[in-house]
Amino acid sequence: MKISLTVNGKQYAHEVEPRMSLTHYLREVLNLTGTHIGCDTSSCGACTVLLDGVAVKSCTILAVQADGCEVTTIEGLAQGSDLHPIQEAFREHHGLQCGFCTPGMVMTAVDILQNNPNPSEEEIRHGLEGNFCRCTGYHNIVKSIQHAAEKINA
Amino acid sequence: MGNFIGKSVKRKEDVRFLTGKGRYTDDIKLPGMTHAAFVRSPYAHAKILNIDTSAALRAEGVVAIFTGSDECGNYGVPCGWQVNFKNGETMREPQQPLLAKGKVRYVGEAVAIVIAETLEQARDAAELVEVDYEELPAVTNPKEAMQDGAPLVHDQWPDNRAFDWCIGNDRAEVEKALASAHHVTELEYVNQRLAPNAIEPRSYIADYNVAEDKWTLYTSTQNPHLIRLLLCAFALGIPEHKVRVVSYDVGGGFGSKIFHYTQEALLTWVTKQIGRPVKWTADRSEAFLTDAHGRDHVVKAKMGFDKEGKIVALLADEYCAMGAYLSTFAPAIPTYLHGTLFQGLYTTPLIHLDVTAPFTHTVPVDAYRGAGRPEATYLLERLIETGAKEMGMDPADIRFKNFIPAFDGVNQPGYQTQVALQYDSGNYAPVLKRALEMVDYENFRKEQAEARKQGKLLGIGISTYIEACGIAPSAVVGALGARAGLYEVGEVRVQPTGKVSIYTGSHAHGQGHETTFAQIVADKLGISIEDVEIIHGDSEQSAFGMGTYGSRSLAVGGSAIVKSIEKVLEKGAKIAAHKLEAAVEDLEYADGKWTVKGTDKSISFGDVALTAYVPHDYPEGVEPGLDFSSFYDPVNFTYPFGAHIAVVEVCPDTGKVTLKRFVTCDDVGNVINPMIVDGQVHGGVVQGIGQALLEGVVYDENGQMVSGSYMDYAMPRADDVPMIETDRTVTPCPHNPLGVKGAGEAGTIGATPAVVNAVVDALWHLGVRDIAMPLTPARVWAAMQGKS
Amino acid sequence: MKITGEHQLAAPASEVWKKILDPRILERITPGIKTLEEKGPDHYKAISEVKLGPVKGRFEGDLFIRDKEEGKKCKVVLDQKSKLGNALAEIGMELVPVSERETLIKYSGDARISGMLARMGQRVLGGVVKTLSKQFFEALEKEL
Amino acid sequence: MIPAKFDYVRAGSVSEAIALLDKYGDEAKLLSGGHSLIPAMKLRLNRPAVLIDIGHLSELKSITEEGDEVVVGANCTHKQIATSELIASQASVLAEAARTIGDVQVRNRGTIGGSLAHADPAADYPAALLAAEAQIEVEGKNGRRKIPAADFFQGMYTTALADDEVVVAVRLPKGSQGTYEKFFQPASRFAIVGVAVVKRNGGVQVGITGASDTPYRATAVEQAYAEKGVDAAELAAEGVDMMEDHFADAAYRAHLAKVLTRKALA
């Protein structure tokens, strides 16, 4: 089936099998391998991207469902060599270790701050309920998002 | 010397991860690459009567299908550690076949591999493979596996016993001491089976190049060189110099990616058969079924005290599951990495542990973050805490009473334990004092009493721990049964421009080696951290290596690099002396240059490097080049320690535990990058909390895993945990050049008993003495009703 | 997994017995069963299609009626295989007359499932059995 | 994880979706947000031959007032419901439930229609709909009909929805203000037990999910409330068979039903 969509500002059109997930489309067809797969049950959040501006789990969306949509992945967040303030904050505050859950965490953080520019620690933790990290204990991820919020609001 | 050691330098590796440019194995695509899918056993134990691949072979895109009756069925992966029975007999070691032959022994064991052009086709075809089984009874609990009449995992061993083992003082002597002790605390519990759950599932690509007759294996492993050795010399018997093993970015390991898995060997065999690259990446469901699990001990333990609260004896009997086969490190976990920690931080004069390790109809059990040491700490800390409470003593006081007095390993000798190890250096009281101060222990009891009046259930739990890490001194682990030495390799290649490439045999999968190691090098050489590149994870780049586990990278791998840097500086000094027309003894090295003492005559590191590679004007008898490799084999383990304190609130209506605070004071020796060490502690603590409150692999009575997905296996999320409050003391390791001890596992080891102690503390006045992990609300509530 | 329960029907035991041992009726009232084909005395080839929310699968295998005591009790053994996993259920049924026109069916047994079905379905299996047995008895009532 | 092969059709309207359902019969499944269906298909627990996508139909995406009712389109996402001002002021019990579903990403994508048709016994909406005495509006070949929530949920994953019918909306009586108390299953984030309470005209209406194979109205609690007040919560599990799993046995679920009902009534 033919789909066309915008990913990180670029137009794409491809013939895909209906059963191909959006994650597989990004990874296998567009070679955007920053979006990861960590589970089978829409639980871990490693595959989080923005679909028409909101965070979704791309492993639970078929590529054909994204036809006509706008997708932003981790690769599309930085402006050239300037990291997005959330990426910058993760680096500054050691919000990542192995880096595998990181793209999903960052994309979820974008959604959290879009909806709530000044989240409390509790609101951030609640906002991350759909993302597993096994390395950081979440401590520095939460701190990173707190600092990103300050930076964005400054 | 320099400006980097001890600083929270931001990580060099982060930009690639933050921009989606990490290179994990599943991100790699090779031309002509095929995809593999497995046909897995739905039964925990069954005879394979017949496998019919005919329909699958006809399916679209199928390249090949192999089963246990093909040649690959003759190969298996080895175990890397030998434990002998108490009577001296060698442990029983079944071959762990690449594909099951004749019988399956756990749910998920692979019976066939299907190779196809696309992953979709491989999956579709795998469904068409028809396997006839005759289901047989299964046993998954290690204690039940040892009962008469239990189903046998391997027919040739009629009692399921892989080995038995003991350590410590004479059992009779320990029993006698217990019999005459003032008070004996006894606990029976299960240290439950855990699934490690690195968020990146395991992934492998094997690629055979016919023209060169060479293999490349891309693998999400923690130790590429070790995999190459096991793969070549033991699993397949192929020449090691013809095999390159590459492990770029790895998405977490926690032990589960140490081991040589059957899929690595099988794919390496398959690629040559089909003449094309082949990839397999586990689904999370497959990860639950096939990644080696951790823990799974059934324990009965006694601790005896005198009337002052001094421990007089410790005795434990444990059934420790091995699973259906022996994984790479498996036999070492409940023995040498467990029993040797029974001294803890205490002066216990008499200790005895008896271990029985049975096979069970489950995936193999092996090292998981802490590996044997969390289980030892859990046992000690639950016993001493319970003992204190039963005797009406303060749980903090009783620990102070029993601590081994301070020793630095230089002026005072290391502490000789009753269980084989000699601790390097330790000063235990300050970590607990500091943690108590941080949590304001004095006031907590008042707060707790006040809260109780208002119907709130607050609890505080202490845990102190010691671990043996920096695995490991070859001589020691050799004596303990390791089939290989465990040194590390560090190569320093100074480029002609003075830039430095470091090749390490250890491997980073979240620990930040590219930063920490660069800090050490930049610091010691007095150069910019940007001028240092750390290269790891490729068997053709680093000469050799033992990989990363057991909190060994910095203590062993870092020390190997330091050794090479010393050699670089020693040779560089000769070149500098020649150029400066001075004697080597008259030079001093600082800020990246050699200076003739008392003068302003100097030569920079970069100029010396260039001279070494363009040796026109060069000292006689000195070889060109500036490139050194060192093997560092430590004389002992390192022994980090610490104190963790959890504060919890238990909901009186539902039994739900809320973690209010978690405080740590760890001593990991010298610290190179405090930011990274804190990060390791945070992550470790939360995994430890996971075991206490949430995690556990559950099998049903037929050996089916009923917690095989994130819908049924609970792990900590951001809103399950508070900020972790950390502090440190520093007791340097006396025997490695960096004075470091290791921090990767500390958090996990300390956290679990602290949380359980806190919950029991909250409910002690209701008569609750113990609750089985994980402490689900249902279990806590049942305990509150007197039903535990 | 243990399966136990009871259900009271407004029919004499003899009638209930006749109905539940009639393969045509059994085929009709057992949730999921598509066809029951006689292979021998008290032995049928069963093809079933289970459709329950997220799960839909075709099962094939045998159904045996064992340990029959005319009008009183029997044991139904259902051995089914599918791509999702296999299921083996052995359920004893006992008919206890309550009055001349009422019968209590007591059933108890054990079900073993394997494969993906066991892993993903275990948490809901108890509820599934409940829902299916409800459907079975409702259908049986209609036959009486 | 990759689903088995299927064909994908985008329906241009509800009536087209119904025609397609009729055409493909048993082989077809409707796709809206896909957050219940796609995971099951990836695990190959389900393998429909055709997916009929209605997710983009804007006619099902609105939240409006019609007379005494708030009408929530089937394609409304959980997030839309959790943040709608109309629902907050007229049917807050639904927003309370929506807020607890899954996680941020799931709420951004999952829809109420999909969730209801799926009928997971531990889903959150059923409790709220029972307590609100809502109606589920469905459309099929023979036109539209409204099914009271109490009749809609028939068992585990089993509803009154016929094979050719589409859930088009949920109708809640205005004034369905209430609370939803949920005890999370820590892995799946579904409800071990969830209790919704709507207080109306001096009485209470209580819906309970997660506890049993079917969500239920705790009528015993409702009847006793006038006399006993919050103590009526003790009857929350009366006559109901509780589910069991490794997170909670039957006794604990029954206990939770009482505790949460008490909390929701207070």
C-alpha cells in the first residue's frame, strides 16, 4: 500500500505492507534507527515519536495509519549541531547511561513540557509512566527535564 | 596530576545517543542480510517426536531451516566456571545445545531456526514448522527439584543435582555455637527469580566472508573477546584468528549480556551454511524466555547472637537453581560470588553455608547485577535486623557493635574472613553514621510513633553491605574454579600528532568508559580530554580483553591503561631527554610537557610523539613509536561497601508500599567521575528496589512462565521511586594504581534488604516478621492480617 | 489451572445427560466448537475457534468422554493444539438431581495451556473460563 | 514482533465501515487507535484478514451536548476525554477514569470506542459508564441503537456489540459528576480494581471494574447507601466472583473493592 508522510520535515512516499509498524518504517525504510524497540506490548516507550505533534508509541501504530501525518523522531529534534534544550539538559545532567531508552525519554519529555511548561517533580514522574529506563533509576532523567523546563521558560 | 580526575566531566558519548545516532546491533544492516526466527518449545519439558519443516520450507522467502538433527545440533555452548562437589567430584555439565535435540527442557528452548529474506517471512514460515511433542512433567522450583520423585531435567543424573558445595567453618562447630547462643534468629525465604530486562533486547548478526574465509559476529555483548574465545575454542571449534567479534553500542546489560548464548554460535554456524549474513534480534517475549535469569535461591538461615548482640555464628542452607543447563558463569554465582561474602561487614567468628544447586526446567540462571552478592547481603541484613528487633536492640546499634574495625590495607593488614577472601581496606562505621545522619535517624523514631497515633504506618530499614568486585585476580579466581584468568588489557597508542587512542578490553554499555577512561588518560598525560579517544568493543582493534561485569572496568581495565601510560611516559622521557640534551633524571613531567628541572627548557608531549614517529634526531637504542599495551592482573578483588537506608509508608487499607526516601552512603574508593558514580548508584538502587517491591518471574505448575511480558512483569517506573539521596566516604583501594573499587553493583546490593527491612519495621508492631519478595500490596496486606 | 463450579438447570438429570452426551448438541452449545466428528466410541475430532476479545485462534484436536456412569457422571477430556499454544482440559462432571425437574451440575477439573497463550493469557484465564462456562450453560439451558 | 499478513482498508464513513464489516464478516476487525488490537496482532493472538480503519473519521471525534446528554464520539482519545471542559463539568467521572488509562502516549492515541469494543475486564471506562448509567450507541446494518452500559458488558472481552456493528458514541447523562478510584496493576497499568461513583439525586451509583470477569454495578452498595452511608462499601464485593492472578488473589480483590468504594463514596 502506498503511503506518504512527512518525517522530520521531509516528504516521503513509499509502498509498504499494511502490517509494517511505524517503528519498522522509520528504522528499516528511512534508516532512522534512533527510534528503538524494547518490548512487544506498548509498555516500554523506547519507540516514542511525535505524531502530528503528540507523543505516541510508534510500535503500536501501523505505517499505513500514519499516512498523511507529520512525524518527528529523535533525529529531527536538534537544529543542525544545536541540541534541543531537552537534549542539552539530558547531557548536562547525566540523564542517560546506555542511551537505548533515551530517544523515547526525550520525545516523551517534549510532550510533557508542551502540555505543562512548569511541571513539578511529581508531574514529570507521572508523565514518564510509559517509559522504562533500567540504567538511571530515573533520578537524573527527572532532573534533566526539570532543568530543560527552566531553560525553555527562561 | 592533571585536571580531570575527580571531576564531573560531561560524557563524551552522550551526543550520539541524544541525537539517535547510537549504533546498536539491530541498527546495523549488511548487504544481502537474511533474517532468522526461532521455533520455540511451548513446553517446559517434552520429548520431541517429530519436526516437519516441509511446509515452512515452501513458504515465501525462506532460505533455509535447521533443526537439532542438522550438524549444528552437535554443538553446544560451554560453561566457563567449574565448581566441584563437596566430595571432590566435578560438577555435572550437560551440553547446552544450539538447538534442542530429542528433548526440550524449558519453555522457549529453540527447536528450529528459520532463515528468510525478510523478518516478516521468517516469522511467517516459523509458524509453519510442525513439531510433535510428548509433554512430560516439569519442575521449576529448586527445592522441589531436589525432592524424591521430582521430574528429571537430565536423565543421566537421577537426582537433578548439578553440584553441591560448602564454604566456611566446620558445620558441626557452627551448629554447636548456635545451640549455645543467647539468641538465634531464623529465616526461611525465597530470593526470587528475576529477569534482567536490559531495555535493548539481545541482537546478533553473523557474517561469513567466503573470499577471506572469515567471520564477523556483531553482538550485543558485554565482552566481545570472551565471546570470541568461547565461540571459537569451545562452541564451534573454528580458528580464532578468522573471527572478528564486534560489539558497538549496547543498550544495558546488568549481567545478562555477559554470557555466550547459543544464538551467537548458531548464527555463526548458519552464516557459513547459507553464505550470507544473518540477523536475529530478540523480541521482549523471547528475552523473557531466553535471557539468563538472576537469583532464584530458596534459603534457610540462622544467625546466633550473644547477649550484647554480637554475632556468634551464621549458618545457611540454600537451594540455588541452575536452570536446564549451566550458563557461562552460573556455577560461580551461588558459590564463589555468594558464599565468600557471608562475612559481610561483621566480625562473625563462625560461618557455614551449604549450597545445593539443582537443574530445573527453566531458562538458565546466571549473573544479574550483583550476582550472588545481593543474595548474600539480603541474607545477612535481614537476619541482623530481625535479630536486633527480636532482642529489643536498635538495628543501627547492633551493626556498629559487629563492624570489623577500620583497616587501610597498608599500615594494617587486610581483613581475613572466615570465607576465603581477604578484604583490601575498609572503614565501615562512618558510612552508616553518615547515612543515619542524612536520614535523621534520631528524629525518625519520634516521627514514626507520632504517625502511628494518626494511623499512618512509617518504617525505616537499614542495610549495610560489602561486595567483592573488580573481577578479578586470576590466581584467586583460578583457585576458585574459573576456567580463565580475569585480567584486563589496556593499550595506549600515541599518534604522531600527540593525540591518543586508547584500546581497552573492557566494554561500556551505559557506564561511560569513553569519558571516565579519557579523564584518566588526559589527567595523567596533562593533555586535553578531546585529544583522547577510547575504543572498545571490537576484537580486531583491541588485542584482547575480558569485558565488563562485576564492577571491574575501572579497577581492572582502568588500571591496565594506567600501566600503559606509565610506559609511554617512561619512553617519552628518554626521547625528551635526548631532545633537551638533559638526563632523564633531571626531567619532570607536568601539564603535557617535560621540563628540565629548574629551567624553562621544555618539550611538549606532542613534539615527543612526533619525534617518536619521525626519529631523525633520536636517542640511540630506543625503538621508534609510542605505543604500549599492558595486561593488568590485580592481586585481589576490591571491596566497596556502604550503608543504605529506606523510609517507607505502608497504606493501612491496601498494603501498598510507598518509598518516601532512599539514602545511601557508599564507599567505592577513589572516584574519577562523581556524576557517573552517582548515576550508577541511582540505577543500581532502583533495580534493588525493583526486586524488593515489584519484580519476579512466576512459573505455573506446568513450568509455563506467566510473567513473560511487561504486562505481567512489573519493573520500577519513574513514579514508583523518589530521588535517591547519595553521599560517599573514600577509603582507597590499596592495591590498584587508581585506588578505585567499583560502583556498578553497589546500589542493587544494598537496596533490596533496606526496603524489605523498612516495610517489616513499619509493620513490626502488628506482628509482621517477614514478607516474601516482591512485597506486592496483596502480600503486605495479607501479612498485616496475620496471613503471611 | 483448577476449574470448578456448579450450575443448576431446570431439567431432570436424565435429560441433561442425554443432551450433553449428544455430539450434535455438544457441538452446538460448547463455546468455540465448530465441528465434532466421531472417530470412535466417545472419541471425537474437535475443531474449535476461540474468539475472545483480543484472542482469536483455531484449535484442532481430540475430545474424549471418559469414566462414564450413565446419568450420573463423566469426564470430558479436550486436547487441542494451535499456533497460539496448546490446551489440555480434563473436566469431571457430576449430575446431582435436586428435584424431579431440577439438576445440579457440578464440574471440576484441570486445564493446562502452553505457549504464547499461557504467557499472555494466564492472567485472564480464570475469567475466560468463567465467561465460557457461562456461555455453555446458557446455551445448554436453551436446549432443554 | 510482526503481525500476520492482513489487508488494510480505510473506511470513508461509518456507513462504509459497516458495509465493509458486512462484506468481510468474521475475517475483519475495526481499527481505531489500535492500542488494544495491534499488540494482540503483534503477538499473533489475533490475525484478522482485513483491518477496517475508522481512526481518522472526524464524525466520531467530537464531544458535544445533546439535550440532557453529553455525547462522546467513539474516536475521542483518552487524552481528549481527560481534558475536555464539557466532560469536566458534566460527566467528570469519565474524565477521572480516562486520566488513569495507560500512559501519556497511550492516552494520546487510544480511543474510547476501541477500548469499549475490546472490553478488557480490567479496563477503566466500564466502571465510569456503569456508574453514570451511560449508553453506548452503536450502528449496524439495521441502523443505530443505544445499549445501556449494564447490558453492554457481557463477560470477559465480550460485549453486546454485534459482528457488523460499530461503536459510534457514548452518551452520558449530564450531571454524571463523580470520582474514580483505581488500584493499578503495576506492570500493565490496568486496574486490579477500579471503582467509579456518581452521586445523583441523593443516591449513589457504583461501577466496579477489574475485580471480576465482567465489570458490574455494585447494587448492594447503592441500596444500602441511604441507610449506611460510606459503610455500604462493605457490600462492594457481595455475590461477585473475584478474579485471581499473581498480583492479587480473590480475597485481596474483594478487599480492594470495599476499600476503594469507601474512598470513592467519601
